[in-house]
Amino acid sequence: MKRRSLIKAVTLSAGLAAMGMSWTLQAAETIKVGILHSLSGTMAISETSLKDMALMTIDQINAKGGVNGKMLEPVVVDPASNWPLFAEKSRQLLTQDKVAVVFGCWTSVSRKSVLPVFEELNGLLFYPVQYEGEELSPNVFYTGAAPNQQAIPAVEYLMSEDGGAAKRYFLLGTDYVYPRTTNKILRAFLHSKGVADKDIEEVYTPFGHSDYQTIVANIKKFSAGGKTAVISTVNGDSNVPFYKELANQGLKATDVPVVAFSVGEEELRGIDTKPLVGHLAAWNYFESVDNPTNQRFVADWKAYAKAKNLPGADKAVTNDPMEATYVGINLWAQAAEKAQSTDVDKVREALAGQSFKAPSGYTLTMDKTNHHLHKPVMIGEIQDDGQFSVVWETEKPLRAQPWSPFIQGNDKRPDYAVKGN
Amino acid sequence: MSKAFYTLLLLLLLPLAAQASEGEFFITAKPTDQARLLQNWAAQPDPARLALLSALKQGRIGADDSRKVRLNNRLRGLIDNALASHQLLSEDVAVRLAAAQYLQKSAQPAQVAFLDRRLASEPDKGVKAALALALASLQLGASEPRVRLAAVRLLGETGDPQARTRLETLLEPGVESDSTVRTAAQTSLAQVERKLLIGELLGQAFSGLSLGSILLLAALGLAITFGLLGVINMAHGEMLMLGAYATYMVQVLMQRHLPGAIEFYPLVALPVAFATSGGVGMLLERTVIRHLYGRPLETLLATWGISLILIQAIRLLFGAQNVEVSNPGWLSGGLQVLPNLVLPYNRLVIIGFALAVVLLTWLLLNRTRLGLNVRAVTQNRNMAACCGVSTGRVDMLAFGLGSGIAGLGGVALSQVGNVGPDLGQSYIIDSFLVVVLGGVGQLAGSLWAAFGLGIANKLLEPQIGAVLGKILILALIILFIQKRPQGLFALKGRVID
């Protein structure tokens, strides 16, 4: 008995030593990359899947031999939906872990919080979510959409005959920087199209608002004055009660279509979509896009979710920010290969003009100067199975305009990245 | 002879062939042509086309044709419109009535001639009236003043928000030249606006009641754990969340094993949620809270820690994403009371449910032995113990009861909002507000506070917006508590220590 436990202990410690040795061996040859997504708190609902997607992409790159002959080693931290903690964690990633690049953030406020850290320490951040623009840092690459790659084409579609030729617009958003800036741009755009202020209504709700009775009643009242469309920048959890209320009050997409900028496949997982068929969302990618690259991407993701036993793996879906994460990591790997280095300045230079065949079915190119991807725009209709069917898309990827021409003073801004901008 | 026979056969088959080929034609046409086709069909309905249109509404061109038609919202609207106009030819009075009512909203100018013919030949009185109204909104642009006058008068009878817009457009300078029609339009507009105002006020009152009932359900459990037992229970929100997740589990299990009775899963979920939350509550009371009675600060920290643990545990088990809890058929949709007032069924049921839970809790506390013991223990622990009440057991049961009621609240919340790990976080502050405002230790206080807060919130929201409304309510409550620290209702007597 005693001897047996001794044998056990010896094997165990030998095993541990071997593991430690292999770890040190490996550590010498890996490139560390940071993953900065909230895994707890309010944003966990959206950001957890981005962390998993990043890990899957890193696995895939490692399976192909890594970058410059070295394996990628992900360093995952949890900023817990706490904006100041984002800055703290990114400083830790850059100074202690010495990561070559960070993939992360979702809300604009978290990005704004880490921006000074990345600029001070000359780090590199890939930001994968559509946002309001008005920013262009040399230390950030934006793989999500700028307003002209999502919001404006969506409104143009609503104005077209197929979109219902809407005359009145109800702008509904959560009360923070992204919806407010987007709506400011949209209002100026609608003015330029001859829509008067009396035909535009702008309403904001707090984060996590759950009682949409009054707002839906107001939408109904507003829509009696002419063909109305709702443009929703409602974020996160509030979407479920909003759509439930819409359905229960009998407001159908044929009467008043709602186009949402923050509702994707992942958000629809929490909703019974049968009453919502016909409502719209504007993105640069949908899971239902039919092409071989996407089929492989979706299949890989489902297999990964199952293999890693992620919660809800049997119903795993992909969405736009996940695709943007995937594209961003691959673009970075390509650029690092091209630069033969992971040095931030060299990679930044190599990233300009770098292109990648994305699951959206297009070859996306990183702009030569403005750090944003050229992206196609797609309008999708909600289907009864929680997926979107694309009803309209641009012919080719659009160049981003981070400084929207619909905001005064932006015409004087340079179209390249400047620190502190 | 044979030639005549073939012609006859052809003629007989024609409607069938026409239908099939129309479907074929439709599926291959461009969206703009499809739209034109639907408009033509709507203006000249043909009974043979009904099957095609019904199939199109489902996104197909025939019941046994598996091909999908790609539709957008514009086409869906036109299909609905064409279908309604075909249904006017139906034998069934109810179908015709529904179709006529639908056309009141969506009739197109091209349909005037057809509607006119139907109006003349319609035998049923109700359908006739509905048709006349559908026609009236189109006839505002008619060339004869007499027709316009009749239409304007008819529109005054409705309480439809669209009638207001149409009358307002008519009254814009330069649109209507005939002065009699103008005056009639003004009278009608005033009539319509009065009706709309009634609908709006009722709607506001209803949404206030509904928000109040939700606040009440969220707070009722806390009224016991915090109000009666005095435990500052930060994990109360998580009891709501557990109830909602129990509902989700019941839904999933019934979908798998009892698909026939899935419609009634919320009813099955009620006892399950009560038992789950109540069980967890009793466990917490025995293991943690019991040791902290009389130390409010430690209780606050400990229960807050428990709430974090519960949230993360649920996140590990079910994932960070929200889970789908769907409304069963009888809780979807709403009751159309007035043209601008729909009362959603789920909200109606929740109001009733909230009141029922209050009643049951009240009965339990005031009419049973357990209730007597609970009140005795919370009012004077030592005296109760002297009289032979097992205070420990009563504490556990009372805490379990409060948690279980929170679980029931969770079932109701799952029908109106999100079910996710953070569900409780968004209700905990509101719950404390209700209990503190209502007066600690009083069920009636919570009842009044919940409905009062709900209605005040809904009265303020249209005026100053949701964000400012919430801030103002908070400020008002702070002022109120300054003036009256014991809340709306205070326990009277010398028993309070």
C-alpha cells in the first residue's frame, strides 16, 4: 500500500516536471496574443462567444504551423464588463504578459477606456464590432463596420420601394455614445434626403430597460402618420422585451419594419422569432450566407463548440462580430508572416492593403491608410428559425468613412491614423 | 363533336391551369413585376386564385410545392391585401368581416371599383358597415363632393388613428375646396381625436398597472425575507432568476417528453419554480444566513457574495447567453379593445397572477398556523421561543416561502423579458424600492407601492422619457423617505424593537 502510493507520487511528480519542462520549452517558442473580452457581467452575453471564436481561430492557425514558425499562445483575461478594469487588464497584457497583439472589446466605452493605454505603450488592438466611427488610432485596427458600412445603407434600403418606401423614422436606442452618435449621423443623413424633423422621432432608454409598453404604443401612434420604419440601436438584453412587446401588441413587420444594428443570430437565440419574421437587421455578414468559405467556417465553429463542450453547443450560431474577430486574427497572422516579425510598427505597415477571403463571401481588404476593413453591407430579414435571409446587399465591399461626412467639421479630419484622435 | 368536347374540357381545366401557371409566373418574376401582379390581383379578385394567395402567404406557391418564394415586406403587405380582397368573395361571413376590417387599413385606390361592387351586393349588415368604412378612406379623394362628404362623416365614427391622419391631410390648406366637406371633416376630426384620447389614457393606465404587477411580483418575496425577517437579501434577484430558469427547464423537458401539453408549461413551471427557489432559499438560510441574524452588514455582504456565486453557477451550467422562453399560444398576442388599444394577454394574465399571489400570501400569513408563528417570531423572537415556537424552523420556512414566491415571480418575468444569468440584477433595486417605500413588514404596503410606482413611472415616461423618468422617480422616493422613513405603511404598536 505504502509502496504503491510512493510509486504514484513519483510518477506524478515526474509527470509534473515533464509538463513544466515542456511548458518552458514551449514558452520560449510561442507568440503571446491577448484576448480581452468580458466573460462576466452584463456584456458576457455578447463577448463570451468572441473569446471562444478567437481561441478557435488561434487553434486553426497553430494547426497550420503557427506564425513565423512559432505557435500562438492565447492569454485570456476577464475585464468583467467593468470599463476601468479594461484599461487595467490591457496594461497587464502589454507590460506583464508582453503580448504581441490584443483582440478584444465590444462596447465603445470599453474601447475608449483602453485606447490611451494602447497609444502610450504602442500596443496593437483589433476591435471586431460595428461602432459609431469618430475615431482613428494608429494602435487600433477596426474590423467591424463604420456608420457608412451599416447604418446609412440600411436607411437607404428602407427608403427604397422594396424596403417599404418609409416616410417617417423612429430612432430608438440605448442611452450611450454609440446610439447617440449614430442617430446624430442618421438625422443629418435623413435631412439631406428631404425628411423633415417632424417625421423623425428620437427616443432613448437606459441600459437593461425592460418595459417597452409606452414606447411601442408611441411607435404605433407615430406610424399612423405615414409609412414608418423603426431604426433600433437598442443594445444587449433590452432587445428581448422590446421584440416581445412588439409582437404582443400586434405591430407586424409589414406595417412597421424594425431595422436593428445590434441584433444578430446570437441575440435572437433568446427569442421566439415566429412573430418577428420580416423585421430587419443590417450587418456585414450573416450565418445564412451561402458560399463554401462560410459553410466551412460555420461547420468549424459548430464542431469546435461541441468539442469544447461550450454551453448551448447544440444550437451554436455564428454572427457578424464573430466573423470580424476571425478575419482580424487571420489578417494579423498574415501581416506578421509578411513582416517576418511581430513588432507592432512592422506589423502595422504590413497590414495596410492586406486581404483575406472572408466567410461573408467577399475578399476583404484592410484599407491602405485608415485602419478599417472594406466591407460589404447586407440587409437580412429575420426568419422563423432565428436566422436571417439576405434581402439586399451591396455589389462590392465599401471603404469605411470613420469620420462621417454628416457630422460637422469632419471634412477637415485627416484620413489616416493620428495618435490622440 | 370531338372538337367541341375538347374546347369544353379546356374551358373546364382553364381555372386550374391558370392558377398553376400564375404561380409559376410569380415565382420567376422580378420583385417589381411581382408587386404589380399582386396589385392587379387585388383589384380584380378571382376565387380560383385564393389557394395560390394563401400558399404565397406561407412563402410557397402551392400546398404541395416545396419551392420557397423569396418575399420582402412590401410583397408580404401586398399579398395580405390581395388575400383580403379575395376573401371578400368568401361564403363565410366571419371571413368576409375580417377581410373587410383588414382592408380598412390597407385598401388601395385601385380597389375602389371592386369594393364599390362588393358593398352593393353584400348581404350581411356588419360586413357592409366594415366595407363602407374601408371604402370611405379611399373616397376622400373622390371627385364628387357628395361622396367625399359621406366618407368624411363615416370616418368620424371610427376611433382609428389612421382616420385622424387622413382627415388632417384633407384639412391642410388647398386640399379640400368644398366648405361643407371641410366643416364636416373638422367635426369628424374632433370626434376621432376624442376617441383616440380615451384609448391613449386607458392604455397608459393599463401599462402602469402592468408595470406595477411586475414590480409587485419581483418585490413580494423580498417583502417577506427583508420585510418580515429583516434579512437584507441581496440574492433575492437570483431567486427570481432561478424561478425563470426553472421555467425554461420545464419548457425544454416538456418539449422533449410531453409535446402535446407544451401549451400549459407555465402552469407546470409554477410549482417547480416555487420548489426550486424555495429549496435553494431554505438551504441558504440553514447554511449561511442563520449565523448572521442581527448583523445586517455581514448579511448584506454574504448574500451579495451568494448572488455572485449563483449567477456564475448558472453561467457555467447554461452559458452566458440568454435562453429562449417562448410565450405559449394563449399568452401571445393581445385583446383589441379599441382601434388604438391592445391589451397583451401575457400582461393581463400577469396582473391577475400578481393579485392572486398577494392574496395567497396574505392568507398564508394571516390564516394559518405557520403564518401566525412567522409573525410571532418576527415581532418578538424571545417571547415566541418561550411560548414553544421553534424559531429556527420558522425562520427557515419563512425564508423558503419568500424565496419560493420570488421563484413564482420568476415564472411571470420569463414571459415578458429576458431569461439570462443577469435577470435578477435588473430587478433587485426595484424590489428594494418597492419594499422600502411600502413600509417594511407590510404586504399591503408593497402592493400599493408597486402599483403606485408603476403608474407614476408610466405617467412620467411619455412626458420626459424613460431615462429622466427613472431618475425623477428615484429622487421623489428619496424625498419621501426623508419625510417618512417608515414608508407608506408602518407597523403600529410597541412590538418593534
